[in-house]
Amino acid sequence: MSAQPFRLASGGLIDRGHQLEFSFDGTSYRGYAGDTLASALLANGVRLVGRSFKYHRPRGILSAGPEEPNALVELRSGARREPNSRATVVELFAGLAASSQNRWPSLAFDLLSLNGLVSPALVAGFYYKTFMWPASFWEKLYEPLIRRAAGLGRAAGAEDPDHYEKAFAFCDVLVIGAGPAGLSAALAAGRSGARVILCDEDFRLGGRLLAERREIGGRPGSEWLAATLAELASLPEVRIMPRTTVFGLYDHGVYGAVERVADHLPEPPAHQPRQRGWRIHARRAILAAGALERPIVFAGNDLPGVMLAGAVRSYVNRHGVLPGRESVLFTAGDDGWRTARDIAAAGGRVAAIVDSRPDDPARKALADKIGARLFAGGAVLRARGGRQLRAVTIRDASGAVTELACDLLAVSNGWNPTLHLTSHQNGKPAWNEELHCFVPAALPAGLAVAGSAAGRFTLAQALEDGARLGREATAEAGLAAKPAEPTLTTDPETNGLSPVWRVSGGKGKAFVDYQNDVTDKDVELAAREGFRPVEHLKRYTTLGMATDQGKTSNLAGLAIMAEQTGRTIPQTGTTTFRPPYTPVAIGALAGHHRGKDFRPVRLAPTHEWSKEQGAVFVEAGPWLRAQYYPKPGETDWLTTVNREVRAVRSSVGLCDVSTLGKIDIQGADAAEFLERVYSNGWKALPVGKARYGLMLREDGFVMDDGTTSRLGEQHFLMTTTTANAGKVMQHLEFCHQVLWPELDLRMVSVSEQWAQAAIAGPKARETLRGVVDPEHDLSDAAFPYLAARAVTVGGGIPARLFRISFSGELAYELAVPADHGDAMMRGLMQAGAAFGITPYGTEALGVLRIEKGHVAGNELNGQTTARDLGLGRMMSSKKDFIGRLMAGRAALLDQDRPALVGFKPAEPGQRLRAGAHFIGIGRSAEMANDEGYMTSVAYSPHLNHWIGLGLIRGGAARIGERVRAYDPVRNGDVVVEICSPVFVDPEGARLHG
Amino acid sequence: MAETATSPTAIAWVPRGAWSGSTRAGSFGAEGVSGIIATLLGGFGLATLIAGTGGASSLSQAVERRLGIVLPATPRIVRGQTHDAIWSGPEQWLLRAASRDGWSALLGELAAHAAVSEQSDARAALRLSGSQVRKVLAKGVMLDLHPAAFAVGDAALTSIAHVGVQLWRLPDGPDGPVFEILVARSMAGSFWSWFSASAAEFGCTVTAG
Amino acid sequence: MRITCPHCGARDAQEFSYLGAADPKRPDGMAASAAAMAEYVYQRDNPAGRHRELWYHGAGCHAWLVVTRDTRTHAIAAVEVAKARKAGAAAKVGAKA
């Protein structure tokens, strides 16, 4: 382990007393608390950190921030391995293990860098051109090759062991960015008592103040920063959120943010999430996200050692790292000179300053002071080196060429405002000719932009904007702003700029988009081939489509296209952005909702009892329902289900039906309402009776069914299917509130209040007798089929008893308050023990109903009418109801529409499959011969063969006919006979026990 | 067929509360701290009251006469000696009784003035207090619960982690802010999964109320 | 997106579900024509701009709301309670029990 050869002896915002050991590609290094992975690598002289996407070119560290296109690394190992982490924003921690990605077999010796030699084949559009023919080669040859050659790291491939959270916040003023503008804004708003949230993606607040040597109010900027942070921390309504990126702006003042709670730790501390996804609701927001520096396009501009000039200042001033021994500055404006000055101040050597602008005596004097050779009106033609920068070729104003050895080239070409959020709602930025950049134009409601993000690049402007907008936002949020404080003075600065988009004439590739390996030649090719509009340019060359979203490349691409087509930049197009500003882990968006918590699960009040009985559960809508109850020794579900079905038909079975939707409907117009929402009639239903009801959608198709009971003259209890409970409630509320608000009607869901069990089979009444209090007469005469009445159980516990049957057997449904649901099941088991009472699940329930030809979810599939299902008689002709007119459309009355019938295999041993399509015997299996499909099948232990329900053209008129049930997916092709859908007890004798 | 079977009295009708199977008294999360105190509530009476068209004032008078509380017209909870009324939608309230003594008789009386639906077993109820209670709620509640925005007595119907809830704020107690939450009984387990994950970092003590 | 429920206050859009245009009136009663019903069920304007539409506050007070929204910007100009609207065609035709 070596010392840190590029670390300055002093300075920087690092804790030199706190050394951190870390590794990169298996080699151990040391850095300090306060380092990023990038600054620590640079301090150790590690400059080659990755290989490029397409050509596998050696790449280093370009920037010091979120815009980094090159230094993408994998962090950690095992299940926590995370690819594509930008080393420039990774906070160093002890034990951090990072590795380079997209190289094979090693970073230094990458065989695939030969891609660079065959690069003519890999130019823009190469996917479309090169690999088109023959088509079969694509899957087998081209794609696997390209996948190996081009990549972006490896996902962990194992379940993420960490957890993530969502959180919601509300504030008067959201300040995005904690540089000088954001801090001023937060302070101005916070002092007025506003609820302020201040977010910054960095782990240390201060923005560019951390990277620059500036003065505010006659003191070092760091003193102002410390005082401001201390005051903000003292304000109770100001919440400061470091490590939090505001990544998106949404409608009505809603902002998305991700807080990296534990990314800076080896693993999250106990009970802490890895990341937290925030939804922030802000009355007003101030975007103070600063600006991103722009590179220059020239040959070899991607070599490790070529860096943005502002990034160099960050490493020197913030991290105490001088990223090179021998520096050259290539600048198009005043800002770059600050880098030369700071390198010199830190004791570094600046060999040359190449300024694209003409000679200027003041600049000459400054260059002399720094000790650098000045190339005024010059340009860097080319950067050279193997795996890192060794020399630059400079062309001076006269055209003469000079070669200078160096290992650091700082490039300065002005800054682009970080205005991304202003365009998340389609806002187009506007080109500013004086500033040579796009600036925010039309702003989303509630958002203001301060400082560099608005193109106001000086420190004085940032402070002034922040203070002013902070006060304005306070006032707009309805609070009294404190009077303005005097504007703070700063040391003078100038920002003269004459941007250089590219330097032609150097030998070698000149990169526009580093991350996607898009060169200036690719943009020229796009121009030649007619892909000139910016959206075409982007898609043809993939410029700006990498994970960095073109933060360092979009403008240069536009500028080169403008030059190629003889237009200006604004004529060529604008850059717009969509969320997220930087990549966001899916985990942070999902929060708690993954795995078994993906969505809420509803459990019946009898769930624990079912578990004890050994139930296998199945998802039914949001519910977990008992599917079947295997007994020891039963290894096949069909054996279990057959036993359960036989028990119901021969003695008595018990099934939880708590999951059905239950809606309490009361009011003088309750019966009238049911008349309108159900297709059948309700007014004549006596109190104490239940009736089967069919509900249509307004377009005439069946929506739901269930039994509804009249508990009182003006009181009904409706049941819905388990799956449709929520939908039906919403529909009924619509019918009442929107269609017929004049009806006197009161509805509320009571689904959760009642536990309900079906007791079915010849011994159902006797079983029930053991549970229902003795004063209630359950005889057939006193409690006939379809009776529905209040009873009591357990000596006075209120209960409801319904004599309804889905199985065709003598059956009841007993409902008790949910707290007693568990006891009800135990009581029924006890009462039915003498009859061998058998719990049954949804599978047996399905078999029983298919044996009786009752329709359920498979038939109520949104494509069937009452007539299709043989329920045409349930459509009253005496009253209006939802769906009446549309159900009468000619096409829906067509005799040829598939209608419900039963099916049985021609050879009894054969298995039927739901989903099989019906085709006439002897006809070929093609769509033209399709006659319908099987909706439900079951093995009937009663008949000892498979049975099915299905929809077939002509329906009941074809009973006795044979057709093919064709199921190519499961290799099924069975001859079936069309029969009545009622397979068991067609006379209905069993209902009466 | 003769009605000869087990005697009803032989069945033990042991009630099972809404939180059974989801959680129990104890503590979880960060050790040595108790930023959250969760009290599982049970034994209360709960019913939906819906006034008929134009019937709100008759209902309100009946409730006031009988229980001494005025039905709130906005999303609030009005608390009385033994009964609370919580706004649950336009012309709709939840009536909560501290105990179920006389409960069905009371509902019978009120049925003359409103549609009354028994809901005593339909909700799992929880009281949350402690210094960190707003931080936990911020992980699920999409409402501004700042003391200035959500005053004592304010109530809301909303959702937490895709589970429908009704919640309200009670006067601050010795442990800090106090909220009560009603959750659909069937989703008590899913709610608790969210709650326990969210409260763990603050340390949580669970007691049965 | 946020919708200010007249009963519950400003809430995130995920508490609501969307139905569609608020103004088509159901042609109630036995005298209604199939053509009028087809129009009611299927014919909708698709304006770029102001749109009156129905939203259901399913995660809140269960009220159906009429939201006036600009389909281009999502700016919401008004939110009314659907039930409070003057009863539509139904009131004229609907015969009570």
C-alpha cells in the first residue's frame, strides 16, 4: 500500500485524521473521510478507471459531480453489488470495494479495445446497417457478441438484502441545491418562519463554494458557509437533507427525491433503509442546482488525464488532490484561468495555458505570474497517450503546432445551467446569445430559479437571487417575509467566454458523448444522412441516451449539427429533459412494496383457523383464500379436492366465504335502486328472503352477480363476488351520486364486519342446529330455501343466516361479527364432527358450482351477456335498468353468439382444459373455424370424469353434438360432447335436503 | 331428520380481536429507545351512521341529546365522555363507544334517525404516540401532519401503504403527539408489516389497550 | 397531481380513480331510445383544454367529484361534488317506487 502521491500536503475539506482504507480492482488504497471515490483514486494516482461502452477505450475521471460519463464503477460485492456508480459522487467509506466494469480480461489489458480498430463498422446507426442480414444471424451471433462487447456493468443477480422506504413531506418552500444561491434562499425563507426543505445531492453542503476560493462579505467563503449552515440548523422549521437528489418535478408542486440514507456505509445500520424515496409537496420551490461544465471536442479528448477545469478546482480545493504533475489548461473563457491560478497556488506546475481568445495584455501578465506559457488564440488539437495522457498537441494563433508533455489537461468551455427540472413539464429552455447557453424560459407553476441554474453565474448574483427568491417564495406561500438584508459583497469575478465546440484537424477520435462513445464524425454522418432534427440525431447516434442523459454532451452535439447544417444552435433545437435527473434505484421508488409486501393482502377473520387446518392458500383478488385442505398422506391436490367435494355431496362441508363483498343498503328508495342496478326485479322480494341478482354494465355485458337479501322494508344486504367487491361499490356510488342523487339511499360496505361460512351438504341443517341458538326454528318449513334472517349463536351473539346454495346441496351461509369468525368455524367443526364435516376450499367450491352449471369469474369475464350465459330470463322487460338498452343490440342477440353449455369428453378418461377452443370435427385448427372456448373445467368425483363449461356458437341448440376441444399450448386435442351445463341433480331436489 | 347434534352450549365462543395473528404486545426495532408507543385498541363499539336526505339535523340532535356530542360537519373527531363521533364522509359518521355495554340498544335508538351499520369488528384500531410518531406516519401518510396543518381533533380518510385508513389527532400526551388509526380488519397484517418496518429505526413498544 | 376534494382537502391523485366526461346524461326510463343510449355510452369529446370529468375519491370520502381540468397542463380550475349537481335526466323520468 503506497502513500497518496497526488495528495497535497495541506488544505481541503477532508479529515486527515480519519484515514479510510478501500480497494479498487482488488488493490488496497487509502483516502480520507470527506473524499469521494474519485478524489481518493486521483490522490493515489489511479487515473484509468474504466473502459468505454463501445470501443473499450481507456477512460478516467472527467468531472467531480453527477454529470460524470466515464468513471462508472461497480461497488461492493455479492448481493449488494451495484453497477454504474459514478465514482465522482460515491462517498468514500472504510472497506469500500470498487471495481472497474466493461473490460475483459482486465482493465489495463482489454482485448475488446480492438473494437477501436474495427470502428468503421461501429459508427452511428451500426445496429441498423451492419446487422440487418441475414435475420437469423441476429439472435445467434450478432446480439450475443454485441452484448459481450458493449456493456454497463453487471447487476447483482441476487435479491437485494437491503430495504427501502417511501416518505412524504410538505413544506412552504423547497430549495433544491445547497450552494450559495440555495443557502441564501433557505436562509431568507427560514428566517421568516417558513417551513423549508433544503436538499442537496452532495454529502457536504456548500455547492461550488466547496470547490472555489472565494470571499463573501470580506471573509473567506468557508466562514460564511459555516455561519449560514449553523443558522439554518438552528431554525426549527428548516429541514436540511444532504445526500438527497431532487430528481423530478411533477404536477401541482410535487417533487420526487431520493435520499441515500446508507449508501455511504458498507451496509445499512440495523433498522435503517438503504435509500428513501421522497415525494415532497411544496407550495413554492427554488431551483438552485448550479451549473454543469462543458468539455471541448478534440482528438483524444477522452484520455484519462483530460478533465473539466472546474473539476480540477474541486479536487485541488475541496479534496486536497492535485490530479497531475504537469498541467496544461485549454480554456475558452475567464473561468478556466481560476483553475490555473488554483493549481499554481497549490504548488502545482502549469506548463501552458491555451486560450482560444485573442491575445490580451492582462491575461499575458497573469500567465507570466503563474509561470505558464500562453497560447492566445490557440487550441489543443489532440491529446495523446496510451492508457493515460502523456502529451498535447497545441496549435497556436499562427497555425504552428507545438507538442507539450503533460499528464493533466484541464478543459474549460463555460457552463450549462442545471435547468433540468424546469423542463420536466415540457418547458423549453431558451438560448441566451450572451451567455452561450440555454437558460430556463417558461417556468412550471410554483418554481423559481436562482443563481447559476438561471444563467446568473457570479457568486454575487447567486447570493442576491437566493435572498430575493427566498423572500418572494415566503410571501407567495402566504407568510410575512422579513425585510431584506443588505446584499453581501464578494471578491470580483469576470466570466468572459467565447465557446469552442470542437477543434478539427487532430488525428484520432474526438468524443461528443463519452458514455455512449459518440464522436463528432457520428454527428457529421447523421447530418449527411438526413438525421438532422435533434430528436433524430439523438436516436440515430444515441447521443445523450446513456445513463448520464447527455449532461456533458448534448450541447456540443447540437453545436456540431448546427455547424454542419449552417444553422444556429437555437435553430437546430433545444435540449429538454425528463425525470429522473440522475438514475434512481427501483427500490427507492417501490419502497416497502416488494416481495410479499408488493401489495396489501387481505386475510379473512377465519384465516388462522384455515391455517391450522392445513389449508393451501391461493390469491383471489387481494385476498388469500383457502384453496384446499390436504390431509396427511394426500400428495395430489386432486385427491384432496375429490374428497372435499364428496364430503359436501354425501354429508356436510364447511367453507369460508367471508371474502364476498357485503354492502348495506338502506333508505326509502333502496328497492327502487336495486331495480335500476340489477337486471332482475326486486320490489316484490319479501322481507326475510334472499334473491340471486345479476348486474350489467351500461354497455350490456355482465358485470357481477350475487345474492341480495331483504333484511327490512327499507334495508337490503347485497353480496358481490370476492374479486369485484371494490368495483361494485364504486359503481353503486356512481349510480347513486351521479345518476340518481334524488334517491333516498344510504350505502356502506360491511364486508369487514362479518365473518361468513357456507355449510353445505345433506347434513348442513343438523350441523347448524348445533351452533344456532335453539329458539330459532331451522326446519324446512320455518326456514325455507332462500330464507335470510337474523338469528343468534352462542347464547345471544347476533348472527345472520341465509339459506342459499352454490353447490346445489342443502346449504346455508352463516355470518357472525368478525371477532367471532374463528369461534364460528371451530363451533361448526364441533357440531358437524359426528357427520365427518369437512373443510373445503375454492377448488372444491369451483367443482361443486361447475357440476351445477353456475357461472363464476371465468364466465363473468366482461365479454359475456346475460343471454350468453343462459340468464336471459333475468333481464326484466318491465323496468329500466343499467345495461338494458345496450344488451338489446342486434349483434348481442345474434343466435350465433357463443352461449353457455356443458361439455364432457367423448372418451370418459380424457382430461379437459380450460382455455381450449372448439373446432368442428374434421376442420383444421385455424381462427376461421373457431367456435368458442372452454371457460371452466373440473373433475367431477360424482360422475367420475372431467366436465366443463364453455361458450360455443349456437349454444344449447347443439346439445348432443361433438366437437374438438383444441388446446395447442398444452398439446390438448380432445373430442367433447356438448351437454346441459347442469351435471348434477338437474331437478334441484337436493337443495331441499 | 331429527335435530340431534352437539349442544350449542358446548361450543366455546372465544372472540378473536382484529390484531390477532398480526401482532401482540412487546417491543421491536432499535434497542434501548422507544420513539413510538403503539397501543392496540379493542373492546370498543363502532358503527356507521348515515343521515338520510335532509336528515342530518335530526340525527345530530338525537346524538347530542343522547350522548352529549355534536356530529362534526367537517373531517374532525368530536369526543364525549363515553362516545366519539368521527366524520367519515358527507352526512356520514363513525360512532365509537368506549365499551359495548348498551351498544346495541343505542344503535337501535339511532336507527330511527339514520342508517346504522354495525362495524365494531370491522376495523383494527391503533393509538400511536411518542416523540417520533410524525416521522413514522410520514413514511405512509400522504397528508401534511405538521401541528399547524393537522390540528388536534382533525381527522382524515386516506391510505397508508395502499391500505385504506381513517386517522385523527388527539391532544398531545406526555410522550408527545397522539394519533389514532383505524385499518380495515382484513388488512391489519399488511398494515402491520408496513408499520413495523417503518417504526423499527425509532424503537417501538407495543401494548394492548 | 393533486386534487382538492371539497370534503377532504388537497390529496394526491392516487387516492382517486378516473371515469371520464362528467356531462353526458344517462337517458333514463323505458322511453329512452337505443340511439340516445349508444350516444351516452360511447360518444365522448376529447378536448385539448378544459374538460369536465368525473373522479371518485375511493381512498377518501367515496364522493364522486366533477373536476374541471385542462388536459394540456393538468391545471385544475374547479372541483365540485357530483351529488350536489342539479339532478339530471333521471329526475325528470325517474318514477319512485
